[in-house]
Amino acid sequence: MPKLTSPKEVRELLQRHGLFADKRFGQNFLVSESHLKRIVEAAKPFTGPVYEVGPGLGVLTRALAEAGAEVTAIEKDERLRPVLEETLKGLPVRLIFGDALAYPWEEVPPGSLLVANLPYNIATPLITRLLQTGRFARLVFLVQKEVAERMVAQPSTPQYGLLSLRVAYHGQAEKLMDLPPGAFFPPPKVVSSLVRLTPTGRPDDPKLFQLAEAAFAQRRKTLRNALLAAGYPKEKIEAALQALSLPPDVRAEALGLPHFLRLKELLYTTV
């Protein structure tokens, strides 16, 4: 069995199967044993089934299964089938080939966990979708550092935006550590971060996020003008800003979750 935390053995494994890391799938395989251990520890306890998106060569999949997790791994790249059949041999892992964004996440058991080194290009839409389902007790994942910082950002900071609000609404996010490019093969051009997100089980609120999308759509505009451009009635916007004691030139990034929840109530109240 190849040592999947050895860049040399990973290179040889790929060559043996006539493969290479494909940028289209955001493939940067984790090869740092110390970081791998910390990811598994951050995911514990395994109180429900574990879903992994983008198992790649199976390094995290193996570590999770060996730690006692019941793993379902979803991989889009069919080329990796023979590799994963080799690296996961003998382990009770359910392997599914398909697009994680098209997976029926609404049907997974309540209390499920996500543990993954996420492909960069699907991280934000996937996390959004998983939060909307209300099915997950914990999500532990690697993303680009910039995305992690947006997830944990507070109001009135440059990183704060729609994703920050989405995460704050659905749960609590912690950025646990940064991983240098050298922790991966091939090394990406960016620093990655490990995020642990603990959902509260709050049901999705489409009206709130319709409002938030409109508010953040044009960041250079004031909140008033952004909402006007989205078709919200002028009188209601001005009355809501006054009720919230917000100045007319306030921008969306100055508002935290409580402000947005109250703003939604005021804008959608029928008189």
C-alpha cells in the first residue's frame, strides 16, 4: 500500500496509473501527515455518518475510516476509480462517483458530518447547500484561506459579505489552522485553512437571503440604493432604516445578522 503522505509515493502512484493532478477538478492532494491527523481530530466525535467530497487519492478517507468513521466518499473524477479501489481496499467505505453539487443532500440522515478537502471551485456553493439542508451536525473542511476568512468575518470588515451572513445565520464557524502550499501535492498557489462549522439547525430563510443578496450585490452603493435597485419600495426602505436608527448612507457590510433579520421583517410586513 503506497504511503499517501509521501509526495514521492503519491507521484509514483499517479504515474503507475497514468494519471496527473487535474486543475479542472481542483486537485491538490494532502500529503502532510501532521495536518491530516489534526483534521481527523477536529472532526471527532463521529456521532453520525461522515460524507467526504473530493477524496482524491483517499488519504483522508483512509484516516477517517481507520479512526472509526462510517465514510461515504463522493468523487467526480472517474479516472481515480482504480486508484481509490487500490488505496481503500479492505476498508468499509462507500464510494460514489458523481457531482457533489447534484447529490441529494436533503436525503442524508440527520446529524451527518462532512469532512473534506474541498475542491476550491465548488466550496462556497456546496457549503451553502449543505447548510440549507439542516441535515449536518458538523462540517470540517479545507478551503482557500480567503474563503475561510469570509466565513468567519464580522460586520464592518473587508471580508464580510453574503457568505459571512449565511454562515452566521446557520451556525458557528471557527478557522482552526492554516496549511501552507507544501502540505499538498502538487502545491497550490494559495494558503488553505481548516474550518469547523457547527450548525444550529435553524431552518433556511429564503426571504432573508433574497434581501441579503440584493444588499450585497453592489457593494459600492449604500444599502438604500442597493435595495432600491433591487425593486424594494422606497418608502419601506426609508422607514426601515429609520426604525433601525441607521443613517441613510449606511452600507450592507455594516449590518450584522440581527439587523438583517429585523430589516427583513420591516420590509416584508404588509401594511
